[in-house]
Amino acid sequence: YKATYAKRKKTFFEEVMYGFHIIFHPFDGFWDLKHEKRGSVRASIFFLVLTIVTFFYQAIGQSYLSNPRGAFTTIFAQMLGVIVPLALWVIANWCLTTLFEGEGSMKDIFIATCYSLVPLILLIIPATIATNFMTVTELNVSELIVSVSFIWMGALLFVGTLVTHDYTILKNVVTCAFTIVGMVFIMFVGILFSTLLGKIVGFVSDIIVEIN
């Protein structure tokens, strides 16, 4: 029955709902996600978009007690805040695991990473709504819920990497650590390249101005 179910084309609703299975059964959940194609890129993008909306709502929907200065953000800023770290993680992890016999493709890593975001969606939105009904002393509960969501997501990301690449726990710890280092390195190279590119453009512009 399981083999027959794996071959059947999943609906978008089934792919999204499978995220709720993963957050409570991560080991067999991520295994089926990869080997039985229980998830998809479209569902992953859906979770990614919901995560962006979640952080945007958190920024604008908090009560006065949580945001007394009225700090403002834009959806574009939240997109950068979510997509850039996620893209850096996927790229760095894929580059590293390709060298260290990882069994997951970039697509597998992207899907597993996006499905790991589900706890953020489930917990941050209710916690943000709750701040509008809490006193100052009760705001610690909201902050605790948000912290739990990040810890939960981190644990899912760790297990997802472990299962996707079929690593041992020790090898996975080392891989995750070096992936973070790789993310910093990619950011450094990106900033360096953009700075040099800006200087080249400025130099060429100065030459054109002088010639004119």
C-alpha cells in the first residue's frame, strides 16, 4: 500500500498538510519527503511565502507594549531577511555535502529546509496576536513561544539535513557547523564582489565624464 501511495501523484493540499506530519515525526517524515516524494517545490515555496508573511505580520502586528517605538518594516525587507539566509544555507550546504558524499541534491535540501519553517508559521502568528491582549509581565510568554518556534525549526533543520544526506549524527554536526561557516564566506565574497563592481562602475563613469 505504501509503495502504491508513493507512486500516486500527490495533490497540493496533501503536500502542504504533510508539513504537519514532519514537525511531529521528523525522522520518518523527512525520509518519506525525499524517497517517497511526499513534498514538492511548490509546497516548499508556499511555506517560504507564508514565513515571509509571518515575519511581516510580527513586525507590524505587535502591540504597543511589544513595539513602543512603532518600528516600521516593509514586505521587501522581510523577503530579504528570509530568502537570503535560506538561499545561503541551501547553497553552502549543497556545496559542502557534494564534497562529503551527501546524498541530497540541491532540490532535496531546499525542500527539507522550507518544510522546517512550519513551526515558525504555526507559533509566531498566534504569539503576535496574543501580545495585543497581554500585560507587560505576560509578554515573556509570547517571547518564549517565539523562542520555542526557532528552536523547533533548528531541530527540524538538523534532522532534515541528517536524513537527506544519510549522515551520522557526528558528521551532521560537523556539516552544519561548516555550512554556517560557508554561509559567512559566501556573504563575504558577495560583499567584496559588489564593492569591487561598484568601484569599477564608478571608475568607468568618471572616464566617460572626463571624455565628454
